[in-house]
Amino acid sequence: MTLTPKISIITPSFNQAQYLEQTIRSVLDQNYPELEFIIIDGGSSDGSQDIIRKYENSLSYWISEEDRGQAHAINKGLVRATGEIVAYINSDDLYFPGAFSTIAAYFSSHPDCNWLCGDTLIFGEGQTDRVISAEVPRSAAHALSWAYTAPQPGMFWKRSLLVDGFDERRRYCFDHELYVRLLLTGYKCEHLPVLLAGYRHHPTSKTVAEGDLFNREFDEIARIYENHLKGTARRWCVATRHLRHSFAASNSGDRGVAVTHLLSALLIHPEGILRRPFWGCFRRIIPIITKV
């Protein structure tokens, strides 16, 4: 890999004009010499197209047309991408100064690295900023058990890893599904302990507004890929799914169901009694146990 590898950045965009220009500026203001910036807009009607046109001379490609969702938009960008390194940044998130030169230097000095994750700032109006030091997914079981913390804006890949693109059937967890596929194939994610990106939380973001649907899709993916695991790894994933259902049942006030799922998790993976998720769920159902 050259000392200045070409970086392709894809931004899927749809009706987020209030944030889009800040996202675009965060990419262009990197002043990275080998940048390919692609914006795929889904036919926005809020003025996003006017903002994109303002910067079109600095873009490698952009289009605004109806698509089948975020994953489809990113895949359309991947078809156009020619960089050695590829990432996508949503139209409400941003990169911090120096991010591209930092990751380029890392990839150049670590030629065996195929997948890199930096740290991310969680920010948004009305909330306290939090820096997330990424705990990258170490295995498929680690990912499927939701034991990792690695916000998507900090992710970068060699383009060869994305040849199959993102699963367009997934609206919420298509990035997570990719991680699982890569880990099952034998790829490893490396952690770069540098703040690279900002992940904006706001009332209309899918993570905030549609959290229940996000969790449901996560479980659908877990059920599919658990079958690729064996032994302790599979038991861990199945038990963790029961813990998530126990937690959700506690939140909805159905503590009987919460107890059933917690006991199922314990029977399937008794080693889990040593982990924090088990005790977190246990504490939520203590009132039921004390009544008995």
C-alpha cells in the first residue's frame, strides 16, 4: 500500500439537510490529497440537493434518486468506489480533523490490516458528549452476543472486503451483519485508539427513534448466524439472546417472562453467571423473586 492510499468515502443521504453540510465539510476539510467523495442521495425534498450542488465540484460522484434504503445507497456508492480504503459516513455524522491522514498512515505501516476502527464521540443537542473507546468485535460470537462497542463512523476497510456489499434486506443492522460475515470468514478488526469521528444522536435518528425495531433485527441476525457457531460460542450467543429478551420483558413490566428468559440463559450458558449482563437482568427481576 502506498504512503498516501486513495480513500473513498460514501455518504448515503436522505432528507437531513440540517446536518448534511457539516458532514460534507468534515470530509472535504480533511484536505486529504487522494480523496474520492461519493454522495448517494435518496431523492431528498428538503433542500439537500441544493447543498450537494454547492460542493459538487469537490465530489467524485453524486446522484439523487429514489432508492431502496440506506444499505442500497451505500452499495450504489461501492460500485463507484475505487479507493484502496473505503468507509461510509451518514449525513448526520462527521469526521474530525486529521482522521484520514491518521488512518492512511496506519494502513500503510500495517500492510496486513484489512479492517480498522477508531474511537468515536457520541454527541447531540441536549446530551453530554461521550467518547467511546472502541471495543472492536473480536469474533462472530463476540459480535452476535453484542459484547462489542464500536460505533460505525469509526470503521474503515480495504475495498476488497466489501466486494459483496451490505445486506439490503437489513434496515437497521446491515453494518453489524457485515461484521459477522467478515469475522466468520477470518478477518480481524484492529483498534486504533484515536478519536476519528462523531456519531450524532438526535430524535429522528433510527437508533433513537426506532430502537425496538433495531433490537428485533439484531435478534433476527443472531438466529441466522448462531447456526454457524459451535460449542461454547453458540451457547453464549443463544444465552445472550435470552438475556436481551429478559431485559426487554422487565422493561415492559412482564417480569414472569423476564424470569423465564433469565433461567433459560443460565441453563444454556451457566458460565454467564460470571458476566455483568446476567446480573444486570437479575437485579431487574429481584422484586419477583422476593415476592416468592
